[in-house]
Amino acid sequence: MNVIGQRIKKLREEKGITQENMAIQLDVTQSNYGRLEKDDRRLNVVKLLKIVRILDVNLMYLFNGVIEQTSAQGSDAGLSQTNKEVYDILVESLRSEIQHLKEEVNFLRVIVRS
């Protein structure tokens, strides 16, 4: 069952945002966006973080269905501690992926030069 995609669709519809508008903001085609709602295995970290920002929703809601109340205190106003922890994990994952890709590119450059 595609729980995350269903939650994204529900929020999108509640906010009156069309699939086409979401697709434009995510820089994908409308049909590709529609597939994201139907098959959450297509979601990657970058798209997930963009969707959270577009829909103005707590990241954890997409995973557990609970909307957390946040307070407007501190420098991370609107970002709960749980949300921040998940966000930090996702960002670190992206950094690791970028580093891995850089290493692959450097390796390929060495091979091409040989």
C-alpha cells in the first residue's frame, strides 16, 4: 500500500494544488508526478524535501500520519525537533551520495586519461 503517496495526494488536494502545478514545482512531467503519488518507491530525498516545502507540512506526517504542532521559537521556527532530526539525516544522506558520485567521476577521469 502506498501510504506516503496517499498522504501527499490528500494534502495536495486539500490545499487546492493540481498535479500539474506540483509537477512544475518539482521539475518533472505531470505523468511522472502522478506516478509518485501512486508508487512512493519513486520518491527520492530531493523530491521528498521539495514536496514537504511545497505542501508546508511536517516531514514526519508523511511517514506516520501525525501532524506535529510546532512552536515559533528559536532559529528553526516551524521545524519541530523530530522533523529537524529527519531532515538532518536526509541531508547527510545526500551529502554522502554526492561525495560518492564525486569519487566515481574522479575515477572515470583517471580511466579516460589512461
